[in-house]
Amino acid sequence: MTELRWRYGAATDVGKVRDLNEDSHLASRRLLAVADGVGGAAAGEVASGVTIAEVTRLARRSPADAHAELGEVVEAARDRIRAAVAENPESEGMATTLTGLWLGDDAVDIVHIGDSRAYQLRGEDFVQVTVDDSYVQHLVDEGAITPAEAQDHPYKSVVTRVLQANPAPAHFETRPAQIGDRYMLCSDGLSDVVDDAVIENVLRDFADPQAAADELVRLALEGGGPDNVTVVVGDVSEHRSRRRWPWVLAAVAAVLVVAAIALGLYFL
């Protein structure tokens, strides 16, 4: 039985300025995710950590409706953030971004909120598949600035929607999966420092997902490492399930036993 699975690699670094890494991530055969905690003293690392913990719970299951289950993950994470704030009021305002990709039988289900990103490399095409929930993205959408100007805008780190105690809807999308597709998820510690063209070149030049993730983090640090940086790279790959082999072997063994008994009786 042929199934699709991620062939993945992941890397993270605190950067050269921050004292604490508030990013969290997950890389598994079915689910990739990056969460970038927001809030600093307001416990952004807690928000990203509990969110990825909920994502991990989904990764251990095989949901019939990944889109719906990703929505439930968002709400469960929101509940845990709300509970953490109630337990420690000083953490009021803690929040996180979330970008997650579930690989199903023939599609990739995406959940996204905030300014962590997902990119797709397919053949000659390289595209950003998520849209930043950020002030500068709003300016770009309004035509007030160009994408190039957004890269160096003083308010490029201002997010307009995050996962927090207060409700804010996430974005959901489903894209067809194709063997050979490469996806890259990252926190803004990469995308704010390394140009998309450079990111594309790395994803094309490094065949191994782990090597690609390591190189992208290295480039972010080389660019000054002003923020935590996390990169997850996943290739849509063919996986031949071996779940049925135990049953096949058991059936063969049973046939051999019956045959042996029959032959034994025949020669008696």
C-alpha cells in the first residue's frame, strides 16, 4: 500500500540577540509545524510550547477530516493559553503564531495564523503559500508599499493576528499533494533576514531536508541573527506501508502448517 509521508529536517537557534528561544516546532511523518511565541516577558515561549504540544497530539492520530481536526487544535491551544493566563495574570498578552501542514493521502491541509510562513517548491515554481497577518502585509495589499519595501520596513515585525486567549480566526487551505513537492516552514527570524531568492536557491541546492534546514538557519545567523530562527523542511515522499505484512506472513505460515499436517497424515 502506497502512502504519502514527509521526509523532513528541522533546525532552530536562539539567534545572536535574544536570551530565550520562544520558537517551537514539530517535524514528523504526517505533520510539520512552526510556532513563534509573541510577548517576551509575557511568556511567548509558553504560548508556542502549548500550541505545538496540541499539534503533536494530532500527529499521533490519523484524522478522517484533517481540516476540522486542525481547527480543533487551534481551539485547544487557545484554551490552554487562556488557562495559563488565568493561572499567571502577569502573562496576559502572551500569544503565538502557528503554521502547520498535514500531509494526507493526496492533499496538504494548511493552518496558519500570524507571520510564520510556508513556502512550496514544485518544479520551476517557488511560492509563498501563506499570507502574513502583519501590518506591512496590509500596506502591501493596499498598494501603499511594494514587497521589496516591506522587507526593510520599520514595522515589519508587527503582527495583526495571532493565536492567543482572545479569539482570532485562523486561515485554512487545502492544496493537492504531489510526490517531489518540497515545503519549507519558518519563523520570521529567517524570512526577515534572508531574501526569498536565497531561500529558493538553498532549497534547490540541498537535496537533504536536514541539510537545507541547517543551511537556512546558518544564513539567518550570518545575517545578524536578530531573532529566534526556526526552519522545517519537508519533502512529499512515497511510503510503502508494511502494516499488512504481519497478516500476510501469518496466513502463509498457516497454509504451511496445514500442508505439513496433511502430508504427515498422508505418509502415516
